Amino acid sequence: MNIKHFANIAKNMPPHIAVLLRAPTGVGKSSLVKQVAIHFGLPLIDVRGSTMCEGDAGGYPDIESMKETGIMSFCMPSWFVSACNNPVVLFLDELNRSLPGVQQSFFQLVLDRQLGNDKNGMPYNLHPQTRVFAAVNKGNEYDVNDMDPALLRRFWVCDIENTQEDWLLWARNNNIDNMIVEFINKFPRHLRVDPSTVEQGKVIPCQASWARLDETFKYMNLDIFSLAGKNASNLLFLCEGFIGTEASIEFIDFIEKYKVTVTGEDVVLKFKEVKEKIKLLSNDRINSIIEQIGVHSKLNVWDDVNGNNVALFAQTVSDEMMIHLWSVVSSTKKVENITVFHKYIGNHLIEIVNKSRTNLK
């Protein structure tokens, strides 16, 4: 199942149906659950089963209460109490790396939506609107426990496949450095390497490691695009620690051989000066400029001149690319920029849509 299909279905599941995500590490399971929590406007509580003992999941006997009442009741963990008192998205991560006792508590949580008991023998119940998600790492390289079939059938089970297209869309929406995006677009084999195909302990790239590398670039205020066409060997050791040697060498080679021609900012600010250069660019470079325009729109406010420049650029590309450009600008949700761009390109977009409808008849 790809990420788009998962997101569309997960957002429409009844609250009492638990969801299980199965995928290799680094694919983005946590990020997917976070997006669902944002969609519902609920807090996300991340519970990592592999770090817990039985009492951390099912609660500990309340000794003081037992002294007074002679009845065993339980002090429940804070994450569970929060999920009972208020609606939340409860994420049970690394479920199949958990101890059997922890898995049994999660079993009851998924099956009955309750745990423990008070002094009257009544169990504590999850809030009716609390949603339960769980995740397991999938693959021969993991030290995991097999999941009980009885537990498995209580979930809506999703085998997640994070494709290159899925990741590129996520990366563009999350402002991942455009040099990384272009590199993965050109060399998709470096997005993720299967850990079972390399020696244990070797650093290899995955979707999450590229995101962490980007976070580090931003924290260090490294403008990777400024290194395009220049010596970038000083990045090797930094990159190796995140994505491994092979991917790092090829990424740096990509940066050093990158031909700086026209950027998205050039189009927005001075289209007439770069108009002739644009005519010489390949479709890959045009698509790259479109993505850069999207980033510029997200980070800046356009005036009439900027909007007109982008519209003039749009009229130099194919109808498909123009529609893509409109989609990219619209996805930034910058109302000012969308409005000023539509002011100059709206009629042309309508013509394209009408022409498409005519061709379909």
C-alpha cells in the first residue's frame, strides 16, 4: 500500500478500529501517524514498546491503596491515563520488538480498549475518540517476536511501501533541500538500501536518514546550492555518518557537477533576463525550476511583478507543466501568491482545462 492510499483510508477509519503499520525501519511510519494526528487535531502520544517492561504497559499494583482497602488495584502509566481522559492518537511503536508481557497489555488495549482495574474491579477505558495506531519493523534483519495471530486480526493491517514518488512529494512539502530532492529524483537507488543486502552495522541511506541530513544542513546554515559546480569534498564526513560512503560520494559528485543555469528565484525576480536560457533547458531542469518556484512561494510574498514573471514563465512550458506549476504554487497555501499568480494565468488555465475536456469527448 502506498502512502497516499494509507492516508486517505486512515483518516476515515472509525476511532475504535486499531491500525497496524508494517514496514522496514526508516520508511516514515512515525511521520505517517503524526500526519493523521494533525488531521484530527489530536495530541500524539508515542509509546515505544521495545523499551518497556510489563509494568510500564499494564500498570503497577497500588500498594498504598491495598493497605487501606485490602483490594488490589493498579497505578496506570501516564500515557494510558492521558488516552483515557482525553481523545488522543496513541502510537504503539516497535510492537513486535516488545516483551511478551508488554505485547499482552497492548493486546488487551487493542481488543478491549481497556487496561488494569480500580478498587471496584472496574477496568480503565480509553476515551471513545482515542485512536490506536501500532507499528512493527518488517524484514529479516530485525530481532523481533512473532505477532500473535489473534492480535494481528484485531487490526486494520497496512503493509506500507514508501516509493520514490511518495518520498519526493513528502520532501517537497517539507522543504527538504532541493539538491537532495533532485539527487534522489535522478538516483532513486540511493533513497533506501535494504539492510539485509549489506554487512551488519554498515551505514546506509534510508528515507529518515536523508531527512536527518537535511535537518543538519539547515542547523549548520549550509546552503548546498551555493556549492553547486564547486569543490564539496568537505561534506564527505558529514554525509557518510547519515547515508554511508557510497551514497555520499555520489551525492557530492552530483553537487560538484551540477550546472547552475536558471533558478526558481531567477524566474520570480527577473524572468525577462533568463527567458532565452530557459528555452535551452531540458524538461528535468524545467521541473526543477518549478519545484524551486514552489519553495520560493512558500518562503516569500509575491507582488504583481513576481506573479506576472511566474505567469510569463508558465506560458513558455507545456500545458502539463503549467498545470504542475499551478499545483505546486497552490500547495504552498500562500493565499497572496496564489491570488497574484492566478490573476495573470487564470484564463490560460481555463483554456487548458476546456481543451482537455474537448479531447476526451
